[in-house]
Amino acid sequence: MQSVFLLSIRRLRAPLILIILVFAFSTVGLTLIPGIDPAGRPWHMTIFEAVYFVAYTATTIGFGEIPYPFTDQQRLFVTVIIYLSVIGWAYLLGSILSIAQDKAFQHAMVSARFRRSVSGLREPFYLVCGLGETGLTVVRVLDHLGTRFTAIDRDEHRVQALEIEALSLDAPVLTADVRSPETLSSAGLLKPECMGVLALCNDDEANLAIAISACLLRPNLPVISRANSPQVAASMAALGTYRVISPSHEFGEHLELAMRAPDTHRLLGWLTSTPGSYLPPSLPPRIPVAPGHWIVCGYGRYGTQVVAAVQRGGFNATIIDPAGLQVAGLRCIRGTGTGAAELREAGVETASGIFGGTDDDTANLAIAIAARRLNPNIFIILRQNLQSSSVLFTKFGADMTMVTSQIIATECIAVLRTPLLAAFLDLTRRKDDLWAYSLAESLRDLLGDEAPSFWSFAIEAGEAPGLLDAMARVAGPVRAGDLSRSAQARQDRVPCMALLLVRGTQTVELPDDDFPLEAGDRLLFAGRRSAEDNQVLVRRNANVAAYVLGERRAAEGWVAEGGGDGGEVGVEAVMVSRQLFRPVDRLLSGVHDRAGSDGLTRSR
Amino acid sequence: MNLEKVVYAFVILLAATLNFGFVYGGIDDAAHHHVWQLFAATTVNMIAVVLKFGDRTHIGAVHQASGLVALLQLAGAALVWFFLAPAGGGPMSDVALSSIVSLAAGALLANIVSVVIMIVDTTIQRR
């Protein structure tokens, strides 16, 4: 910023000197030319009066001839200095305007502002490189989750698109070359608050360059990178990149899972969906079962993955490719797949499914429409390349639509949301349908149809000081279910559920309410935001934690001795802690169904 | 020879010489210090400050600072002159004149620093 100021003022030297000279000349002239005062005596302006007159005349204020009306001699000179000063000011203003319109200057100003706002960031943030469809989707979800980020992209239009996006937090965005390490460090790579780098460019080389810079400049910083080609994915993995997402591979896995365990696929889709989406109804699976055969149109990266997935599922595959590729072990037909003749040749009437996977959205839709006309029951998977064609794809209603940007964004968010979630999702992927179905149903009973929030924490002094303190005081084991108790009435249950517990190297999936907890455990929860707020209170405030864990004495220490059941004491304890701690209006305003028993009851 | 460098050295030297011309003489002797000399010194110092804008080297920064100090001192001297000049003309009082001249003498010191820096900067240039 400073250097920008200095450089621009350097370019204003000539007009500034011209103005100084005009002022000096005018002042000297006005002082030397004699005037006549009202009494008829000759009179000379002082230097101050002259400077004053020139100042208001040159700036076109024009207070008139003071202190006395001028003589003709003076007026002649003033005529000259008016023109001189106008030239001086016009020159200066013109120079200022041309500097302000200078592209280099504007860019310098914008980068200076960007650097300033990045260095002012005091909260943890992610560095997002690449603001294409994928980047924008990720950024929207980050914003929704209240996570800060900085973003860079080479394309000015994309940066502008983000700037007009209605984000709740003002994020620093810059147009710059993402490959340059200097750009990355100006976007906060070296700041300790930077929690991770997301390399989401369309271009594999750029992503690799980002991964290398991050690996060298900030070793051990998580880098989540997109890699379209397997070679680049392998190089990134060799660098120690935290997570490499290759969309085609990811999609192959999705498809395989959808064929093997439709309910697991449905559960995963729900858990990883963007906040605010709903659990799809559990319909009888439409996905075909083996034996049968699939038609794959377009044998590119995605086509390869789909063929591999359906073959693992026990199907035969026929490929239709415009290049006329011959792949051993597959029936290969030359063509685009949009014509009825090609589709008939591939056996569309008897096929179980078809994949429209070329990199042209119109062709994919044409394939799908033709296939559905020839075989109304065929299972259709479409590849959608551009977000802008989503109206057509939604209207068509394929059985599965894969959008590259969506796949990457979903994976990214699943990794970023909270530390243990990725581990839990990996575990879910290996589970069977029944396990997933029962988990989905119990989560839905507890939390409703809307996609849950996730949070995780460790029972350690840093993250759960109050809970740790209370655990030391309370006699008997502390159970996982105790963490789902309401801070207002401990027999009530807040809508949340423990998904995973990690103790050292041991992992416990879905710990039940009776599972005993220990200090140092790490837990992953799914639930509503209100439940998270409730739990934050329990974790931080030792008195609330003691009440929730069932130790009456500690909670009653704050209020009058005796009287009331546990529930009332709890309310007062929270009221006291509210003054001491932080507002919990949302918690207190809820109407709770108080059951007399000590057992957990559900309240929403 | 470079015209830009000639102008630069000319202005900086002129700022120092004009300043010296105003200060030279008995400190409270009104006959030795004329207001036009102060006016000229201030104007040329202003131009010198503008010419020094935008040099990002360390020596450039010191140069700029010395110019600003000189300008500040001269502006102070001009203000004292403006406020203490007797209404309706006539000679300055001794007290007023000595404070004006001592302010201008401070500016002279800054100008000498400026000239020295310019000479040093010139001699360390390798051709």
C-alpha cells in the first residue's frame, strides 16, 4: 500500500511542481504590482494576501477583489494567472485520474487491500485456490458453516462472481496466478491461522504446483487437492497431500456403492449433502441387479470407471465411443450414442442401464432421451459437465446425475467439516445396507429429515475444561449418553447422537448411551445446532457439567439449599452461569417436556 | 549528462543557497533578512520535496526526510513572520526576527544534510 502511494505520488511530481511555480509566480507578481486604496494612496499586497487571493482564484472559488478593488494593471496580471492556474490544476487532476484508471495501479491497490485483510485475519481459515463451479460450491458451504476462507483465482470474472455472491462473511478474494508461491503466501499460506489449502483448479498442473508449494512452505499443513488424471493424483499422493480427490474415481466408487448397498449410498448422500438438504425417501432400489448388461457412451476417464464398477457388479458392458476404441473384453461400437441405430446395435432394448458420459451435455441428454424412448425401463446415469445445464438435467430426471463439481465439493466438505467425520464416512462406506438403514432411521427419528450438523471434540483441558473438571469430581463412570442431556433439565435429551469415539488407537462406532467415557477420548456427534450449543455449555462450564452428570451438590452450590427437583436446580444453575458465561437464549427459550423420571426423554 | 539530474541537483543546491542567504547576517538585524529571500527559500524547498518523492531506497528515504524537515522549519519561520509582523508595515521586533532566523537556520542545517546526501549518493555511483 505504502509503495503504491509513493509510486503514484512520484508520477504526480511534474504537475505538483507546475502548481508550486504558478503559485510562486502569481504571488510575486501580485505583491509587486501597486494598487490604489479607497483613499487614493498607492498600496501593495502583502505576501499573505497575495497567496490567499491566488488560492481562491486558482481553485475557482473567486471571492472577488479583496481587500480593495483592483486597478487595471492588477486585473491584467490576474487574467494571466487565472489561465496559468487553470492549466496547472487541469494537469494535476488529469494525472490523478489517469493514475486511478491505470490497470497496474488498480491491481496494486486491490492486492494491497487483499494482503491487509488477510493479515488482519485472526480466526482459523482455509485457503481456496480456484473458484470454478467446484470452488464456488465449496466456498458457499464454508460460508454456511461459518468458516472463514481466503480465495484466489486466475480468472477475473470468477473473482467478480464471488464478490457479488451474498456471503455472510466478507472474504478476501484476489485475481492472481495460483501457481506462484508468492501469491499463496500473500493469501495467508504462511499464517498460523491457515488450517488447510484447497486446490480446486480445473487444471491439474496448477493443483500440483499448489500442492508442491504448500508441501515445501508449510509441511504438515493439510492440502486437499483435485486431480483429474491418475498420474497427477499419484504425484500428489507422493507429496503427502492430505486428500487427493479425483472425480472420476470418486464417481466409480459411488456407483459401485449404489449397486452394492443402496441404503448405505442414501445415508452417505444425506450425511455429506450441503447443509439444509433433506433425507431422500427410501424407495425400493431402481438400480438393476446382475446379470445384465450396460451401455457406456464415451469411454473417457469417467467411462472407464463406470465400466470397471459395473463389471465388478457382475454386468457385461458395451461401449460406444466416437473414436472407435477397441478395448479387449468389451463390445465396442463406433459412434456417439445419440442415434437409435447405434443404441439398437448395442442392445438398448434389453440393457439394464446406460451411462451418458461424454464431455458434451447436449450429447449426453440426447443419448438419454433416445435410450428412454427405446427402453422406458432402462436405468440412466448422466454426466453433467456444466452447472448451467442443470435445469435440463433436473427436468429430464435421470436415475443418477453426476456433476463433477458437486462430487469434488461434497468430498471436500466431508473432509473439512470436522476432524472425525471423514473417518466415520469411510467406516460407513464399508457397512452393509441393514446397518446403514437402521442408522439412517434412528438419526431421522432423533433429528428430523434435515441433514444434520456435525461436531467433534476431545475431552481435554483445551476443548472441554468444564466437563473434565466435573468428571474428576463426580463419583462413578460418566457415560456417553450424559453428553446428550439438556443443561436445563438433565432428564431431557437434546437432539444429538454420538457417532464415533476414538480412544488412543481404538475406535468405537456408534457408542451407546451406557458407554463409559474417559479423559482424552475424542468424540464425533451428529445433531442439530441447538444441541451443539447445549453441549458447548456443558463442555466449558464445570457447574453445568456437574449438574448434567448428576452431581447435585455442585450445582446447588450456586443457589439456595434444598427445594426443587433436579430440573429446577438445573435451570437456576444455567441462569447463574448465563450471567457468568455467555448468552444461551436459544437454550432457555425452548419449551421442554419435563418427565418426572430420571430417564432420558426426547424433546425437539 | 542527464537533464533530469541537472534539474534535481540544481533545485537541491538552490534550496540550500537561498536558505543560507536568508540566514546569513546578524540574527536580529532586520537589514540582513528580507522577506523575499524567505519566500524564495520556502518555494524552492517545496519543489525540492516534490522532486524527492517516490524514491524507495534507504538513502532516498533519508533524503526525503531531510527535505520535509527543512520545509517544516521554513513554514514555521513564515508563520512567525506572518503573525508577528507589525500591522501597517515597519521593522520587525528583535525577538520576532531572531526566532524567524533561528527557525530558518534549522532549515539550513537540514538542507546541508540534503546536499551532503546528494554528494555522497553521486560519488558512490559507479560508472
